[in-house]
Amino acid sequence: MTDMQVELVERALLDEPDMQRNAASIQSWAEKLSFQGSEVTCAQLKNWLNNRKARLARTAKDVRATPEADNALPGKQGGRGQRSNISPDSPGRDASTQLNARSDP
């Protein structure tokens, strides 16, 4: 289908969202689209509609999954068991710990 045909179908779906379930509507739109460019059969239009529906469902699923993944990361990063960022030379350690850390190979 050409870009113009795709645009026509997209606009038609706004008026007829259940076009995919109506064989007469698919037949009618396949004929209308064929006059606007390359030939579009009923099977091609139905296949395009099915692919579009699947693509929209995947997109919606991805959009819903993204915030869940983002929310999971901060909870795993914080909390107990967090490692300290104190270096061996930092003033927060006592002298014997600093000497042992420097003498290790």
C-alpha cells in the first residue's frame, strides 16, 4: 500500500474502528483504496489491519512494561547491604586498617 492509501485507511479507522470485523467494510475499502493507487485486495487489507492491530498491542505492552522496569531498579539499588564508597585513604578508617590495605599486594 502507498503512503496515501495507508493514510486513508488510518482516517477511516477513526470513523469505523470495527472495520476489521466487517467483511463488507473491508471489501468496500479495498475497492476505494485500489482507485487511489496500487491494487489492494480484501486479503491484503485484512492482513494489514491485523498487523497494525498487533503492532499497536506490542507498543502498548512495551509502554506499560517500561515504567515497571524503571520502578524496579531504584528499589534494588538502595537499602541494606549497600557497599561503602570509603577509599583506603579516607579519614573514616582507623590507622591499622589503612596500613593493612596498603601492604596487601
